[in-house]
Amino acid sequence: MSKSIFYHAGCPVCVSAEHDIVNLIGNDNVEIVNIGEIRGRINEAEKAGVESVPALLTPNGNVLHINFGASMADVKG
């Protein structure tokens, strides 16, 4: 993986964090994944270690949980 992946669920906390992440590391360095809309990527996020969103998966495989918007259980509904 060459860029980070920012997972979020579209809530106001997540969208605010998305803007901050893009401003900090640049749009070309991060893939934005709204798992509230692209539900097929929930399993991928969980396998990577994402326990809540918003979260940033680094190219090294580290998961950085940012603030707290929703647990993965809440996202899955």
C-alpha cells in the first residue's frame, strides 16, 4: 500500500476529520473511503484493524483512530 486510507461513515465528526487529514497529508497521499456509502469495504476496514471511524490506515498498516464518530458495530447497523 503506497497511500493511507481514511475510513469514515459520513457523520459530521468524520467529515471534519476528513478535511483535516486531506489538509495535513494531501489529497494525493490518502484514499477517502466513506463506508457509510461504500458498505462493501466494511470488512476490509475491520480486517485492517479499524474498530471505529474516523480512522486512518497508514501505508505501514497502522490504524490511527481519530476522535470518535461511530463504532464499526454502529456502522454495520
